[in-house]
Amino acid sequence: MQEAYRQAKNALAEGEIPIGAVIVCNNRVIAKAYNQTEKLNDVTAHAEMIAFTAAAEYLGNKYLHDCTLYVTVEPCVMCAGASYWAQLKRVVYGAPEPKRGYRRLGVNLLHPKTEMVSGILAQECAELMTTFFTSKRN
Amino acid sequence: MQEAYRQAKNALAEGEIPIGAVIVCNNRVIAKAYNQTEKLNDVTAHAEMIAFTAAAEYLGNKYLHDCTLYVTVEPCVMCAGASYWAQLKRVVYGAPEPKRGYRRLGVNLLHPKTEMVSGILAQECAELMTTFFTSKRN
């Protein structure tokens, strides 16, 4: 999660919503990404989506059965839906996202085989988001 | 929807799940795509996702407020979640997808401003899916 946090800081430095993601497979980082919706002018360019594509490319397999996604903020519906298709082993996120996170729906959008862990480095990850949105309002 | 259907047939011809999508903005087709998850080895490469990215690129705007998405099959959770972010004016789909479609959740995953229309060319779109899955089972 420390590496995902570093990715989120990259996003912040580039004026993007500061969310970072890392995919680990057999104790090895195989993909790192941060949100690039502004730079790429593309609503689908969330950190998780970029990381899924990169991890599948690395593995030569679109299914990420042995992989863990670390992401600094609770995934949105789109990214949870993509996790479903990727059939990840585990999703670990930092800060909750009560407004746009998938969990607000009260339905498990991840694959039934995907384990979910939350709250890792939550405060630091949340603070990056607060820093970003406060700076936008000022 | 006829053009989306043609896109779905392209997918079928390439051994992909036959789903096609088109985005129309001010009576003009600005993006066409079909499912390429096998070819690109990427679970995120659904027709709709590719079309959103292409339409945003064309318009130079990641928000697709004035756009209608035509897609041959009811979008999945990932694509509905992406539609939310893109804030489409309208989503029009052909065949329902009771197993993987977003509507099975009973929650509106699209943006509150997005109008939804279903059932256009439904039978033809569904038949393409049946053709594909029947051929896979034989």
C-alpha cells in the first residue's frame, strides 16, 4: 500500500485526483498506476483500470486470479465491475469513499472469489484526497 | 443501433463476444467499437469502454453530455459505472443481459441525468449472443 500511496502522490503532483494502485502477484509488483483522467481526458483512466490492463499485459492473461490490487481509495462502481471481470484474488483499499465508492450500494460487486480488505493506510490516503479537494475549492 | 449491430458482427467474426457500441453526438456517429477482450487480452476492453475513450478523444472532452450510447446488449456493471462518469445524455441498448447486466442489481448505476432506453433491435442482438455461445459449447 506504501507504493500505491506513492502513486497517489504522483497523481496529486500532476493535478489529478490522488488515487494510486498497485497489483501484486506472487509477492511481486507487476503493475503500478495512478489516476490520469485529466491528462488522458478519459473518465475510464482510473488508477485501477490502468493497473488491470498493465497487469494483464505483463502476465499475458486477462484473469488476475493470483493477484492482489492495492488501491488507496475504495474503488468506484466501474473499477469494482472491472475487478469482477478480472477475478482478482484480493482487493485491498485504504480510505473509504462514501459518495462514489461501490460499497454504498450494499451489494458485492467484486467477484465472489475475491477477498476484500479495507482501511490499510486509510488516514494517509484520505488526507491526500482532502488536500486535493481543499486546494480545488480555494 | 444498426451500426452497433454491425460492430457486434465484427466482434463475432473475430471470435469475440459479439457486442458492439456506437456513440452519437448531435446526429453524428463519433465513435464505433466492438468487444476486444480476447484480442487485447484485457477484461476492460468492452465495446462501450473503447467507445467512451474514442468519443472523449474525438470531442476533446471527457464528459459526453450531448451523446447517446447505442450498445447491442445491456451494459455490465463496469460499463454502467463508466457511463456514470461520462454523464451521457442517453443509453440505448438492444438485448437484456439478465446474468451480467447492471440492471439485475435493481439500482440505477447510470448518471441521474442519463435517460435509458432498452429493447431496440433486441432480438437480432440477442441472436448474435446465442450464436456465439452455442458455437463455443459445440
